[in-house]
Amino acid sequence: MIDFRAFDGVRARRFARCVAPGAIVLGSFVLACSSDSERAQAELLAENARLRVELASLREAAASAAPQPQAPPTDAELREQLDQLRAELACEQELRLEREKEWLRYTRAIDALSGDALEQGPRFVAQAPAEEVEAQAEPGPPTVDPATLERSAQIERSLRALLAVEGVRGMDLLEAGRLGDGWIGPVVFRLLDEQGRLAGSLGAERLRLAGSRTARTLTLILEEGFESRGGVRTPFDAPQIEAQTEPRESFGTRRIELDEVDPLHWAQAAPELFGGAPLVAPLDDGQWNLTWVRANLNRLLRLDVERGYWRLKSLGGVSEGQLRDVQLEQFDSSGKLERRLFADRLALERRERGVALLLGDGALVRGDEKTPFLDGQYRIYLPRADQGEWNRAGLPGLSSQPAPDARAEAPPQQRD
């Protein structure tokens, strides 16, 4: 009979001998794993602490480097800065103007050089008879009247001062040339941008003036000139001429309108440039009753209203058969105002058919836009006007003397 207890004891001893080494290895493995995790955890905690310290230092550095808020400048500081900038701008403009004047003096000196400066150069003897040489000799420079030079200098100074007084900041007069027959030239203008910096130039052979005291406009008329910007020279727009005998460089006209300007000051300073236009003539000669003239002219203008009509709103006077300082209004057939005309002079003329109203030195106003007359003239043609009715009315220009009921009761006060 087999003793199982003995067998169980033997098996237990064998199992103990087998299990004991495995338990030791497993325990060692567990201990090793726990020590590695603790070491990794410690390293992570240390890295976390180091990063926190580094982040705090970066925040401190950023806070110290950030600009500190400053108080806004006071009004006194702003005015001081503005005065300093204006002084610097004025200094720069003076330096630029001095350089341009120096360049003009240099070019004039070059132009003034005569043949005497080339005495050391080679001389050539003409092979033609003495009579032909004398006939072909070039004429000497034209003599200039000292009074004309002095008057030209006065006009140049007056034009420069008037441009400054009227607040024209986009252009400066550099040179005006010599006074001619109703013009002065050649003229050179300097063009400036909004910041007062040099932007270009305008040059023209002649400068004329035209203005209207009724419309308060002044026009600078530059003839045969060009505009230069960025080194590119552009001639003024020239009229198209079909028949041209010989090819030549074509220059046109540039008109510069100054709005809300009293031309009387310009006419007093430079009357020669207005072509004899009587801007400062008396308004009324005292012969006509202005109320009668205005009422009868409006009656004639209302005879035909199918396509609209004109109305004389104001009349300043009558002189030498012309209506002076007039304002006309144009209405459509429904009575709506379309435009207004302001003119220093209005003349009535008979035509083959109808009547014409010729206006001089004025402007056309449509809405908020004011346009000076082209070449100082504007014409209103009434082809359906009854000439017999207009002749019987006896208006100035159509009648040499006023009728008894059209005479002025008392001479009005003369105005300049």
C-alpha cells in the first residue's frame, strides 16, 4: 500500500525548491519596476519645476521690456513741435528757391555770352563780295526801353504778390519776362504739391489776364507753352489747323481759372494784361432809366416761352449802349431754373433772323459749378425774336438815344 502522505511531503519539498527561485526573481523584477517608475516620476517633477522657473523668468523679462505708458503731449509741446516743423519747411523752401534762382542766373549768363568770348578761336574770311557780306549780316540785338524793363519788373512783383494774397499755393511765379502788346512773357511758374514740394513747372511765351467783377472770376491765359512733370514736357492743347504752310512744333493755350477773386485789384496792378477791357470804367452814364430798361427787356424775353425763356434779374447800369453788371437766369418751359449767367457787359445786336445777346467777361453757373466764359465771350441767340417789336422797344444798343419815358430821372452816383 502506497503512503500518499509521504508522497505529498516529497512533492511539497520539490515544489518549494522550484517555486522559491521564481518568487525571488519576480520580487526582484517588481522591485526593479517600482524603482524605475519612481525615478521617472522624479525626473518629470524636476523638469516641471525647471520649466516653471524658466517661464517665470521669461514673463519678467517681457514685462521689463514692454514700453511704459507715457502721458500724452501737452498743447504747448504740440505747438512747439509745429513751430519747429514750420521753420524747417520754410528754411527748405528758401533753399530750394535760392537754388532755382541760381540756376536761372546761370542760364541767363550762358544766354548773354556774345561772340567776344571766342576771340581766341579760329576766324574765317568770307569769300563773297563785301556788299553781299554786309547785306547778309545779322541784325544786332533789339534795343530795350529802360522804362519797359522797369514796368515789366513792377508787373512781375505785383503778380507774385497777388497770387500770394489770393491764396494760390499750387504755383509760384519765377519769371515774368518783358511787357508786350497786351501780354507779358516769357513766363515760368513753379508747380507745388499739397506738401509744398516741387512737382513740376509751367512755361509759356505769353501771359494774358481776363476777369469778371460781376462773376468774381479771374483767368490766367498762358499761350504757346508747356507743362513739365517728372522730366516729361507736355505741350498745351493746340487747336487743330487744317492748312499749315510749314511743319512746326505746335503749342496751344492753357487757361487757369481762379474762382471768387476780385479782378479789380489785378486790373489796377497790371491793366496792360487785360487787353484794354474797361474793368474799372463807370457802371452807368446816367442817361437811361434802369428800371424801364430791365422791365422792357424782360417783356421781350417772355414773348416766346415755348422752349423756355431768359430773365434779366439784375442790372448795374448802362454805358455806351451796353448793359453793365448783369445777371441773367434761364428757365425751362415749366419755369424751373436751369442756369445763371453773370457778365460785366451785355450788348444787343440785330441778326438776319432774330436777335443776339452778346455777353462779355463773365461766368456761367449751373448748380454749384462756375465756368468762366471761353475767350471772355458768351452768346445767346434768339432766332424767333420779332425784330420789329425789339426795334420799337428802343433798348440800349438798338436805339442811340433813350425815349422820353426811358430817360433817367436823376444821374446816379458814379461808381468805380
